[in-house]
Amino acid sequence: YILRRIRGKESSIDSLFEGFRRQFGALAVLNLIVVGISMLAVLLIALVIGGMVALFAAGGAELESRLEEPAIIAAMIGGSLVLLFIILMPLMILGLVGTFATILVLDCELKAGEALSLAWRATKPFIFKFVLFMLVNGFLSFIGILALYVGMFITGAWASIALVYLYDDAFGDEKLG
């Protein structure tokens, strides 16, 4: 839908379901590949976290007493964030390549493997720019979610106050008496 609009072609809501009419098999295989690799990566993350929890549990009281030191806590939090970043970055890149491959399948009617290969070759030279784009996009999305939550509290309070004024106008003392 969006690609047609960008190219100046007419597009309708019906265009959103184009993948179900043509290239369904290639899109299904493509999504199975991307989701399969992603699930393996998530399983790897779960195993690493499980191993860390098991090591902490085996450490007992000695490890617990060391966890009270601020430097150890900061190192654990920082190390965890770096590890998470290192593990999630390939997943983000895979998602990007998968998105490009999906568009290639629909636009050029390629097979799943061909589309993934072409999407990776096109992405690889600009990987730093894509990573930077994804980080900025993630940050802006986080700020947007935060603004939504804060905005809900502000507009919720405003709506409650407005309803009380409305109530007072409709049912105030002079209206009932």
C-alpha cells in the first residue's frame, strides 16, 4: 500500500491483503525463516540468562554479600545492558532484512531465499547507518510511549475536572432547587 502511494500509483485498502493473493507461499517461507532464526536467538538468550541465574544461585551467601557493593551492582547492570545490546542487535538487523525481503517478494515476485539474499546484500554496506536508524527509532518510540503514559494522566485528570464542571453546570444547587 505504502510503496504504491510513494510511487504515485493508485492504492486502496485492498492492497494491504495483496500478499494473500499472490506470493503467499514465498511470504510464508520467508516468515518461517525469519521467525525461526529469531526464536533460536531468543532461546539462546534464555539459556544465557538461565545459566547466569544458576551461577548466582550456586554462589550462595558469598555472592550475596558481594552484591551489596555499589561497584559490583553497577558492573552487573552495565554488563547486562551491553550483553543485551550485543544479543538484540542481530535480531534488529534480521528484522530489517526480513522487512526488506518481504517487500522484495511482493514487488519483484522473488523466492524467499533470493529475497533474503538480496536484502542482506543491499543492507550490509550500510549496516552502521541502519543500526543508528534503529537506535534513534527505538529511542523515539520509547519517548512516544512515555509521553502517552504521562499524557494519559494529564488528560485523565483534565477530563475528570471538566466532567465535574459539566456536572456542576447541569446539576448545581440552583438547578436542583
